[in-house]
Amino acid sequence: MMLAVWAPLLLPFLAAPLARRLADALPPRAAALTLAGTTAVLAVGTLCSLGLLAVAGLLQLPPVAAVGHLSLPWLTAAAPDAPFAAAAAGVALLVLTALAVRTARRRRRELRAARAALPPHAPVRPPRSPRGLLASLLQPGEPPLTVLDDERADAFALPGHLHETGRIVVTSGMLRALDGPERAALLAHERAHLTARHHLYLALAEHAADLHPALRTLRSPLGYHLERWADESAATHVGDRTVTARAVGRAALAASRAPWPARPRLAPAAHSGPVPRRVAALLHPRPTPRPTPRHRATTLALAACLTLTTAATLEATADLHHTVEAAQYTPGHHH
């Protein structure tokens, strides 16, 4: 068990760079899904390994061994170092639990503050603008749009509650900074975030970054590819990549001057992330993935890492189960 249980804690250092390299060669949506899937598998493997280490040590405590009818001398002889590893794993689990609670509370607090800063009526649909540009962008059945009468420029996709889609929030300052087609691209971008529920991907990356140091390196790439995913959706919606690139660039420039202060950090926004890189990608034709031998090798290596993580976790769990059974049925040990 001891060899298998350590593998999920070490493999993320190899899998994370492979996932980043592979994501750069994939279309935005596939890249985001690859990074999110890799993050989820490695995070679960890390938690399972720490939990198994902690349980293996707990079994050697006399009260636990008595309750489980285990032979304590046999367990001690079989794994003499288990208590030390269990103590370290227990401390790590306590720290990770505290970090997870802190992250969840911070996210909840930011979302509450953002919702409290909005008008009480939802959705808030603005009156027809003088040029009639904004009203034509609102389509039935789409996420509601809230326009704040604020000169500071900002726009983002505010997630809803558990079973709610959420809403698009945009300030009047941001609308004034863009022309009609750019507004359409901006709203299509934010709509794509809500439709695909990108905030869940960001929450996953935020919590995973607390679990393992290697997973922190996947948080920024995932955020970038989520923005690129929304960029491509917006470009398809408006039918013009140049307009979308211009909207992203002008929105980022306007927001950098005086952003709306209550925007949650985990709320996706068109003007977040490495904007110059996103604009450059939009100014080129839609990328067509062409697998190369190097990309195939990276894919196989990443798949092997994830498979080994899963297999090692299952093997360590099975080994612990067999250890418990052996300790219960050791010759000379009576229930």
C-alpha cells in the first residue's frame, strides 16, 4: 500500500506540465475541459491518498483496533512507519479543510456583496438607448441583463444560485465605451460564460490549488482557456472575429481605468486574463487543430499519468482493505 498511496501525491508534478502543454495545442473548449478534468482527477487522488494514510495510522490506535477487532501487534509489525505518515497526513487534511472553508466563504461573501450591490428587481432591462443599440441585443430565453447606472466600466457574468443561470451585469460606463457591434460581442461573451457555467470550472481550480502545489499551475491556464472559449462563442455569434477582438480590447482598456469595485474575483469577465494574447488569437482565423507526433506523445503521457493516479488510488484502497481483513483473521487473534 505504501508505494501505491504515494503515487497520487507525486504524479501531479508530472501531469500538470503535460496538461498545460497539451491545452495550448487544443481548441479553447477542449483545452478547458482537459485542464478541468486533469485538475479533478489529480485533486481526488490527492485527497484519497491523504485519507488512506490517515486511516492506516488510525488503525494502530488501541481503541480503534479494539473496535475493529484488529490484531495490534500484527498491524505494528506490518507497517511500523504508518503512525508517522498518518500524523503528517492528518495535519495536512486539517490544513486543507481550513483552506477549503476559507475559499468557499470568501467566494460566497464576494457573490453576496455583488448581488447586494445590484438593483432589487431582476432582471433589470434598460430602456431603449438613443441609438437603439442595446434593446435589440436582448433576446427572449437568454440570461437576464442588469445595467448599472455607473460611470465606471465593468461587465461580467454573475453566477446564480444552485439551480439558477445567473445574470449578465454591465455598467453604463462600459456600454458607452463600446459601439453597437462591440456591445453585441461583449454580451455574447458573457452569455457564453453563463451558458457553459464557467464559474464552476473556476471554483474547481480555486479549491484544487489549495490541495496540491502542482495544481496551482493549472489555475491561470484554465482561466485563460475559459476566456478563449467565450471569445470564440462570441465571435461565432456576431460573425466577426475582428469586432470581437476590438470589443475585448476596448472593454479591457475601459475597465482598467476605473473598474466596478464589487465584481467577484471568480466571476468570468470579457476583460480579464491575458487580453493581448486573446486579441491576437481572435485576429487570426479560427484555429484548426492538427495533431502532431509531439502532441500525440503528450496526450499519451498525460493519459498514462491520470490512469496511474486512478489505478494507484484503487490499489491502495484495496491493500488497506486486505490489511484490515488480515489483521482481523490473524491466527491466535480472538474476536
